[in-house]
Amino acid sequence: MAEVIIRKLTKSFGDNTVVKSVSLKVEDGEFLVLLGPSGCGKSTILRLIAGLEDVTSGEILINGEIVNFVSPVKRNAAFVFQNYALYPHMTVRKNVAFPLETARLPKDEINKAIDEAARILELQQLLDRLPSQLSGGQRQRVALARAIVRKPVVFLMDEPLSNLDAQLRQQTRIELMELHQRLGVTTIYVTHDQIEAMTMGKRIAILKDGELQQVDTPSETYDKPANTFVARFMGAPPMNLIQGRIEAGVRQFTFNGDGILVTLNSSQMGLTDEVLSLQLNAAVCLGVRPEHVRISTDLSVEGVSGKVKFLEPTGADLFVTVSIGIQNVVVRCPPKTPMQIGSTVTIAFDMTHTHIFGADGWNLRRSN
């Protein structure tokens, strides 16, 4: 196992800088997820750690040693690719054995390592098959077995589940977590899927355009997003972001979002009046997740009035989109909640779970 540290890591391809001064520490034995949309630099960071790309500037340390100029094979990091990268003409046994044979290990040691990996990943009955005779999930387990036999100090996994269907992805996700619990190897896992990130990572490092946005536990990234990008990226449906301005009233502040008037209780929101006063009349966003919005067909209930625009039943939940002026607010409801498109309803926000994002997009709670 190993601690991995990257310091001000930058990677450019010509004039295009795809990783911009990223600093990150991955603890010994930690499962850290690099999360972000396509083109954010997450896979490039993984390839830089593996030594498959040269560093433009910055440092990579594995177990305290700077490895910028250490060859990939000597970094003792096992890379698991999205496309499995199995040799089609080799059996499962030969595919798993390949890195050990390349290292010229004794045959009995190779066989012992193969048997152990096959037992862990339940591949014993598949060792004599070719990759073409395997399912997608089985191929992924073979790729993992080939990584395990090397006994690496770091696993680097680049979207290993993206080629699997939804049901198999969930099953393999559980298998990967069981494998990590058993082996305890430091793992850096790349994905664009926030469900994978939330369910697998001890911490999540969220990237956008080559820059780190937030590094935190899954619950913190969901409950306390650093900025509007994280707020929208984490969660399905994402956080409601309502554009408006902060206005000063008598001993209180009010958020005015084109018909959505909300009294802001700074103590409930984890803010101070001083922080809110700095944002007076500035363009801000009020953020609230669908589960923290209350909805009622009783128009006498205190709140903001709007019309039901869409109904999205998912089985476990009913998501109701309420139109208020030019703004839409999504509300999470129990599945049997009686709602009709076009009906008038009242909504109210749970202010203890409400955020204000400044004009720069960053959460005022975190700057407080």
C-alpha cells in the first residue's frame, strides 16, 4: 500500500493545458474517486500518476518518493483500463499470467498468484476460456485479476465499469468495494458517474476544466457543495439554483428571484449578516435540493405560489417541477402524492439546507 501525493500538477498538450496546478493527497489504503465530465482532466491525471504521460510541471510522489522520471513498471502501480485491454488470443490464465511472465518470475510463483487471484475474483471455472467466451463483467474481473497478481501498491482504475449495463455495473461496483476491503490497496478511481463516486469513494475529488473544485467525503460534497458546478453535478435531479438578488429589509435580508421572495435567516443558513450584507444587490443563486422543498396544494399555507409543470414518477419518488415566473423548482415527493399538471401549489424551502452562491459561483457558507 502507498500514500500518493501530487503537488501543483500541470499537463499541457501544446497550447492546451488540460490539468492545471492540481494538488491532492491520497492516504495509504484510501479509495479516492476522481469525478468530473468528459474532458475535465481526470483520466490524464491517472495516466500521469501511472507514468503513461510526461509531467509538464509539478511533482508526483508515491510513498514519499518523487516518481516523475521513474518508469511506469517501477512505480508498482497497476492500471485497469476502461476497455479491459485483454489479449484476445490468450486464455484467461495466460492473460492474468502475462505481467508475471514478463517479469520472469518462477513458474510455481506465477501459478500460485493466478490461483489466488482467481479465487478472490471467482474465476476458477474460467481460466481456460478466451476473452471472446466471457461476458463483460467476467472480462472486467480478468482485468482486475491481472492487476492483482502484480501485488501493486496503488490501483489506478479508469472508468472500469462504463462498458457494462446498469445491472451489471451495480453488481461489479459491489465486487470492487469488497475487493478493496479485502486487499486494502490504495485506489484512485476515475468516473463521470456521480452515483459510482457517491457509493464507492471514501473521498471524492471533483474536477472541471482541469481544476479541482472540491475534495471531500461524498456526504459533504452533496450537502455542502463548494460552488454551483458541484451543486449541479452531484445529485439526480441536481440542486435547484434560483437566480436573484439579496435585498435589505428591516432587520432581515430577503432573496428576490423573479417572484420567489424568501426571507433569509442567516443563523439557520450557517451564515452571518456581515457575509450577506457584502452581497447586497449582487447577482446570486439560492440553492436547495429537491428533498428540501415542501409542496402543498393548500394555497393558504405560507410559501411561494406556482404551477405544476411536469410530473416524473420514478417508482421510489415523484419529482414535481413547479414553474414560478421564469424559474423552475423541482420538488421530491413520496410516490403516491396527488398532483396534477397545471394545478396551483405552494412551495417552501427548508432554510437549514439552503445555500447562497455568490456572483462568482462559490458557496458563501464555505467562505464564512
